[in-house]
Amino acid sequence: MNDRNAEQPAPTLAELAGTWRLVSYDDVDDTGGAGEGPLGPAPAGLLLYDGQGHMAVSMMRTGPPAPAAPGPQSGEAAPARQHETFMGYAGRWRLTGERTVVHHVAVSAHGHMVGQDLIRELEQDGDRLVLYGTAMIGGRPQRRRLCWERVRE
């Protein structure tokens, strides 16, 4: 989160309610540097928050599939590399504190997420929304940043 956001008033449910289009989805390292996220360099997605506390998010990889991992040295065939092509879930949402939103997962493309509360730090500036979260990847935490823009159509 940045200092400029700390000066802005906390967003309200009414200000967040609506449809948001994914602009970028990055992995963030300990120094704040960003790298390609799990859905590649140009992901597409929609985030829907309604005023009654329901939400849904769908995101996908666009463009060509990611390259396969190199094969083992012994000449055996390499196992298929696991790449995300679609992520999605729906459930309830609520604001907690001034800059945190919680997504309670009711249904998901990833069954292990059902019933979980996903905590997201948020920054909102007009039609721009940034959500930060942490996922456990290979047994270690990975910070992620998702940038969204409000759909006004």
C-alpha cells in the first residue's frame, strides 16, 4: 500500500459495488518489485461486487499457452507443467477495518478454497481498485497484486 492511499478516505460498500475489469495480476517480491503472475502477462477478468454483499470473480490467461517445463536429464518425458488458465470463485464480501475486504468463498474452480475467507488489502482511487493478497505456493507465501478498473458501460 502507498502513502497516498493512507491520505484518502476509506472506501464504502457503495463505492466498491459494481463491475471491475482486470488490468494486471502480478506476483510481488519482498522489495515491492513485480513479476508475471499465474495467469501470464495479459490476463483478463471481471470482479463483481453487489450492494447486498455478494461477489464473483472470474479470471483467465489470454494468448498462447505457457511453455512446458524442460524434460528431465535422463531423457524421460517431462511431466506436464501445471499452469493456471482459469481462476474463479463466488460468495460473500464485506469490508473490515478501513482498507481490508474479505471474500468468503461459497463456490470455486478450486475446491480447496470453498469455505475460506480470503483477506485482501485494498487501495481505491476513483475508478481504480488494487487488491493485495497472499497465496501459499509450494509451501511458502507469495504476495499478489491485482489491479482493476471500474466498468462504465
